[in-house]
Amino acid sequence: MLLEPAFRFAPDKGVGVLNERYGEAPAEDALHAALRLYAGQIAVVSSFGAESAVLLHMVSQINPHTPVLMIDTQMLFPQTLDYQLELTGLFGLTDVRRIGHTRDELKRRDPYGALHLANPDACCHLRKVEPLENALRGFSAHISGRKRFQTGRRAVMPVFEPDAAGRVKVNPLAAWKPADLGAYMDRHDLPRHPLVAQGYPSIGCVPCTSKVGAGEDPRAGRWRGTDKDECGIHFGPDGRVERIAS
């Protein structure tokens, strides 16, 4: 039985109850609860990266009209843009929104396109965090595809977590392992991101993504040579959960 909508605008209280009911439930159950509870006020945030097809397929089976926010940094691989179009059509998603600053704004604030070299945190804030902050102002909740195995800071991530701005972040795949993702994609015959077969198990912007060698962590190719392992839309530079501004 789903929770009453009274929890919709009380995330600090509501997420505890939600985690009691759905924290150990199948991902589909947690996702279905979130889409019902926050109907009309929830969006999916997707990179259309290596593992994105799993969550997007689940969402499409429940409500293909759910808004999907894709942050276009203007530095994405062309294969990622093609993959977005492929999955959108295949899953029948009707409201995929590419969000981001205009080219003119990026040119003004990063005139040489080299901010990622001087200050990768500032580049991610400009190209990812700010556009997402703007886009989420119209929503009460958002869904991510994060998993606990991906980085150390995600290891204790709950399925439902509060956002200081009054939103709830939903992580239905939190407990999934790589084998679970692969099995789901095989079972539903989902297309892989074309760069995965070329040695990119985690895919971000072109300048900050490199191939991963045998035995390396799947995210070793992100911001290689630095101690950075998050773009900032989930965690700030100090390691705390990034709070979206109201």
C-alpha cells in the first residue's frame, strides 16, 4: 500500500517512513511508489550514460511521460547524444529535456573552453550544477540512477533522501550491483551505450573521460589524475551531499 500524499511536502519526516517501507524493496516497487506519491512533481535526472538504460526502461514501463532531465554540458560525446535519441525513441519517452546554459553564456564565462583544465570543480558547477538547480525548481522530487558500489561516498546512500530545498531524491537502484544491471539489460534486450564496448564503463564529458584498463575501477577514467570523483550534482567538493538551491 502506497503512502498518503501528506508526506509529499515534508521530506525530512517522509523519507524515514519511505525507507522503512521501500528501503529493502525491489527497485521497481520503490520507483513505482515515488512516481505515484510525487505524480506531476517528479523528474528523472539521467546522463544517458553507460548504465542509464536500466532506470529509464523501468520508468518507461510505469509512466513514459515522466520528465527526464539530461544535462547537456556542450562537451558530451556525440555517441551520448545519439544514445539519448535512441533510448528516447525505443522506450517511448515523451518528455526528455536537454538542459544547460546557452552557448553564449558558456562562451562568456568559459571563453576558451578550458575551465576544466584550470578548475574542474568550477567547470562542473557551471555546466552541470547550475543548469540542474534551475531545472529542478519546478519539481518536488527527482530520481537518480546512483548505486552504492560506484564510489565510497555513495556506499551508505539510502533509497529516499531529503533535500534541504524541500525536495526528495530517490535512488531506486541504490542496492544494485554491476551483475544486476547487466542481467536486467540482457533480460530486456536493452542497447548498450556504444562507448562501453570501447573501454568506457563510466562516461561523462569528453575532456574528463578516459578509457579504463583491465582491473581498474570502472570510474577510474573520470577526472583521471585528480582526486575528484563526483561532478557536484550529488556531492559537493567537501564530500557532503549537494543541496540544490531553492
